[in-house]
Amino acid sequence: MSKILVTKTKSAIKRTKQQKLTLEALGLKKIGQSVEHQDTPNILGMIGKVSHLVSVEKIK
């Protein structure tokens, strides 16, 4: 499977509890922080829920 790089670009202040928990589950705490994940349906679904708060790049 390919990998993706997820970067938190916006704050989670005034967001729903579910969105905050999703960001935490992805391993994102601070703005500008990046994490690598496998390109699985579970991760892509989590990214879809907080897509307005993160940016995603494919890694070769």
C-alpha cells in the first residue's frame, strides 16, 4: 500500500468533539504537525471527516 502524509493546517477550536477526537486519533496535535499513515479505507474515512482542517499528500 502507498503512504500518505497528513498535515494539520487549521485549529480545532470551536469544532465538534468528534472532529477533535478524529484529529487526535490521526496523531495530530499542533498546527503544522505532519504524520505518515498507510493509505487504508479507515484512514481515508477519518481524513474525510476533517478534510477542512488537514492537507494530504501522497508519498512514493
